[in-house]
Amino acid sequence: MSIVAADIGGTRTRVARIDGGGRITARREVPTAPGRGASVALRELGGLIDALAADAPDRLRGIGLSITGPVDTATGVVDNPYTLPGWGAVDVVSPMRDRFDVPVGLLNDADAAAIGECAYGAGRGAQRLVVITIGTGIGMGVVVDGVLQRRADGAHAEAGHHLIDPGGPTCSCGGHGCWEAVASGQALVRLAQERGFRVPDDITDPDERTRRFASAVAAGAESAEPKALAILHEIAWWIGVGLVNTAAFLAPDVIVIGGGLGVRFFDLMAPTTQEVLRRNHGMVRTDADLRVALNGDDAGLFGAGRWMARTLDGEPLCRTPP
Ligand SMILES: [Zn+2]
């Protein structure tokens, strides 16, 4: 059986063929270049899937799509003009279903990452799993007893925009003091600039700017530069505050931290985050096991593939591979 999974992020679109054991057997990758519009990108995505399906040992059975930002899983519509300019109210499922005549599933990328970690990564064995992805923003996926949790309207939880600091900095969503405004790449870039870190002015892509500033802070942290360590300490502290709030509502037994920044700085930030959790442990249980994500950039691919396998065969979402 062959399933093709695609993970469309703000910077890169990655496509992989996944076999029945959950192993990636072939992959392709192209820049997303969102400014050129969704229809061009979807035609290109179709070409990548064609190429993977053409040399597969068996026929294509389904396609799982993981996409950054708000998605409507029921209608197959992505509405993300925030981080994918040109992708406002775009039906991504119908063009793929029409072209390939197989079932097509759609997930938010944090939900896909949560399924990927639950099935094949650091979330294995968890009963109440929370996976957060920390990059330019913060995403969250929740899996309880092997079931992906969603809001009543079917959408994923916008945990990155839960209010942490009402007097805090402006968020990319227009709000003030959202979790991701104080605890993600947005915060890292702001704090790094305030404290004298610089990257070339001509780098305007938000994800690339975040990566450049993260590299500058990482280099400083490696040489124990106090201002670099202070930035990571502050972000880690706010991550902990958001996780205490999360624990009050969801009582997770395992929290997995993923995403580019979350994984890169896990060892440096986890002690501070853990300290905030420990301080607030009482009636609200905040003693979840804090783990680093294991699937790296492939979490979304694994999750989208697993989601489609479950749709096709009714297999449990979080089956451990043989
Ligand atoms: Zn926000």
C-alpha cells in the first residue's frame, strides 16, 4: 500500500511516499514560495505526487496533506493569508482528489506533528499527549487516548494565540501578548534586536529572519554569552507559563516540544520551562513528562500519512510501528 503525504510550510513543501509500516520510501522537496499563489503551488504539488506515484511498487491509495495555519478539515479549505500570502480561502483537497481519484485528507501542521510524534516519536505510550511546535509561531496538537482533539467547529486549537500577557508585545495576529508573541521566534527576533544582535536588512522572509537570529543567539549561547542565555531563559519561562495554562485545561501526562526552535534550544530551555511547571504544581497537575520531539522535519509527513492510513484502513492513530 502506498500513501503520499505532503507537508506545506511557509518556506518549503515536502512530499513523501510512505509504506504500510510507516516508513518513508521516497521524497521530494521544493520551495513553497507562497507569494506566487496557491494554484501554481498546487499544480506543482500534483507534479511531485505524480513523480512519487509513478515509480511506486504499488498503486497510490490516498494522499494526506499537512499545511501550516487555519484549515477546515471538513471542506478541505485552507485560509492562511497570514503566513502563506495568496492562500486565503483555497480549496486544496478538491484539485488533488480530481487529479488522482483517491481519498485526500487535510490537517493543520501542528495536528499532523502531534500524530507523528504519537505514532512514531516521543509521544509513544502517552495517554494524554500535548505536542507544541515552536518556530516563527507556536502550534499545538492534542491526542487523548489515541484520538486527535479538535474544537467544536472541527478546527485545531489556536493555542499560540491564547493570552499570556495583556500588556505584552503585538502578535502577528493583531492581538497583544499572545503566547507566540512572547514565547516563539517572534519573541526571539524582538529580544535579539533589542539586545544588539543583527542580521542583514535585506532578509525579509519571517521564517528566514527567525532562523538567522536563532543562529546568532545560538552562537552566543554556545560561548555562554549572558545576553544570549538571557533571551533563551526569558522565552523558556514564557513557554512554561503557557504550558501551566495548558495543564490546567488538558492535564497532559506527556508534553513533547517540537518545531525548529523548540528542538534546537530544547536542552538550553527545558530546565527553565521545567522549573515554571514545578513551581505551579499543585491542584493543577503540571508534572507531565517534558520530552523533545524525535521526528524532526518529518513529523508533519508522518502525521499526515498516519492520518490517511487510519482513514483508509481504520487503524489506530498511534499504532507503534513493527
Ligand atoms: Zn496572536
